[in-house]
Amino acid sequence: MSTRARIFAAAVVAALHLAVLVPLTDGASVIVGPVFQPDAEDVIEGVLPYRDRDFEYPPFALGPLLGPAAVSDDPLGYSEAFAWEMIGFDLAIVALLAFALRAPPGRVGSALGVYTFGILALSGVLLPDSKLDASLPLARFDLVPAALVLAAVLAREAARSATWSALLSVAAAVKAYPLLLYPVLGRGETRPLRAIAAAAVPLVLAAALVLAWGDDFGSAIDYHSGRDLQIETLGASALLVAHLFGADAGLTTGAGSYNLDAPGDEVARALTLGLLVVGYALVVWATWRWRPAPLVAATAVLAVAVCFSPVLSPQFLLWLLPVSAAAFGLGAPNVILVAAVVLTQVFLSKYHLVEALDAEFVIPLAARNALLLAYLVAVALSLRSGSPATPAWARR
């Protein structure tokens, strides 16, 4: 794909994103203004984020939170600045797909199309009544690690040893899940010492930051290790469907989410964690056995992490979208993923029925999770082919 064509594609897609997302920057959020803004203000004033605020994220996550606080100390102004910050990371992903993806023109275009459709759907514009509180990509900071992970995987494909490893560590210091990618991206690395040294620098800086504060990161670990089975997870789906046929089920609240309270919920949580461990181990083994392209291997790891996590918040789909779009274009896995994204917005539009566990909420949720499982299978099957799937029309 020529440079001129890439510039044109990036400009058109970026303009579309701006046209859709900019009007959503004034949306209220149940997280940004009420939670992120007080966290940021307190940290600026010297409050310890972990010991005093129970901050649940790694230290570099404070960066996206503190930036908007420098613009405004008003919750609404902060929310708008935060949304603009996320638009910046969204456009960074568009640029990475347009300029850094080494693929035929058809797959570059389809990658941009899949990512764009996913962002629009999760923003609620395709189903206008489906927003839980605000445009999801602009009301969470998951686009930050998503952009860093995409950049890291594309750098790995370009054999830039220090670059990919450092980017992945920075991403892990924002949200921990990118750490799962090291075993599959490290496969075949020709300069492992350089990669290891580059990986260590951001993680050491993050640890030094916590120590310099005199803070204790252990509270964040305890926060996540003790979370119950969230109702939106694949592990909860069977019990929720059983509830529609008369089985007992209810909700509890904790850690900012609705969690399942039903006979067998602890077993379902244990099975989910077991599948997470086994699925991850199988993907790592398959990567070392069949040597798929880094984009495919990374997508498989993220699919396992999303499908079998005991917490599956809607914004976790943002982890998948950029890498999966780059890996498969309009291939079968992304057709399934896009359908799952749409169903995510369908059940979000029924979230007012969550406490009643009404069928109008449960059925699209369970269908979404079934599609995510089918997506995982489709991605896993691609591991043996060794390279991203490119439809015949996209090879031209």
C-alpha cells in the first residue's frame, strides 16, 4: 500500500472518528467525574493512591488520570478533558493501523474498518439508546493500554527488540494484562537480552515510583484477587440462563460491579479461573509449537484473557479490537467479534433491567458471551496456520 494511500485512508477514518466522538465528549460518566477526578485531585495534593485511595490500577495508570486534572478541577471539565485525551489515543490506534501494519492494501483497509465499526458500536451511536452512561471508549482509559499493546505487537513484527518490549512494559504499568503477552511475543526473539533490559526499565520505574511515595501496591493486588464472579462473564452465563428457567439467582454489588449470587457461583468462578490458566497455557504452547505471526499469537492470548476472566467489563473488548482488527481484517474471527460488540450494546441498552435479571437483559448477554467463545475458537484455530488470515480479495 503506497504512502499516499495510507495517508488518505488515515485521514478519512480519523475524520469519521472525530465526527462521531467529538459530540460525545460532554457525556456524563459514572466513573470519570465521580471516581477518576477525585483520585487525581487527591494524588496531586499528596494523598497516597494505594494506601489512602485504594487505587486499583498499576502506577502508570495515574498518568491518564492526572493529565485532565491539569486542565480542569471541575468534574464536568475534567470529564471533557479526559474524553479528549481518549480521542487522542483512539487516533493513535488509527495511525498505527494505517502506517505501521505491514499488510496488503485490502487488509489495511479492512483493519481500519473493523476497528472503526467496533469503536462506533461501543460508543453507542449505532444503537443510540444503548449507552450505559457515556461513550464507553471515552469513559474509560482502556484505549491507553490498547494503543500501547498494538504498537508493541507491530514493533515485534518489525523485529524491533527493545521497542516492543519497552512498549509492552509501559502498557503493563498502566493495566496489568499486557504482561500475559511476553511468553508469546518473546518466541523467536533474536536479541533476548536487549528485550529483557528494555522490559525492565518501565517496570523498575513503576516500582520506584511506589517506593518513593512510601505507598503499598499490595492493596491493588488484594482488590482484584478477591473479586467475585461478575454477572457479565462467560462463567456466569449458564447460571443466568438457568435462572430464566426457575433456578435461584441474585445479585451482589462490590468492586464497582454487579456480581452473581447463585448456587454454584463459586464453582463457576473456579472453573472460569481454571479455564483461564489452561487456555493460556495452551496458547503459549501452540505459539511455541507452530510459530504463528505475533499479531495472531497476541490476539489469541487476549481472547483467552477476556473470555475466561472472572471479571468481563464491556470496555475489555477495547483490548481486543485493535490487535484483532490488524490480525484478521474482515476474516471470520472479526465477523464474530463485531457481532459480539453489537450484542454488548444491546444488553447495555437493557441495563436498567439488571437487578431483576430480566430475560431482555440476560438473553443478549448470554448470546454475546457465546459469540465470544466462538471468537476464541476461531482465533485459536488460526494459530496453526502461522500467519494472519487474509481473504483473497484483500491480497491485491
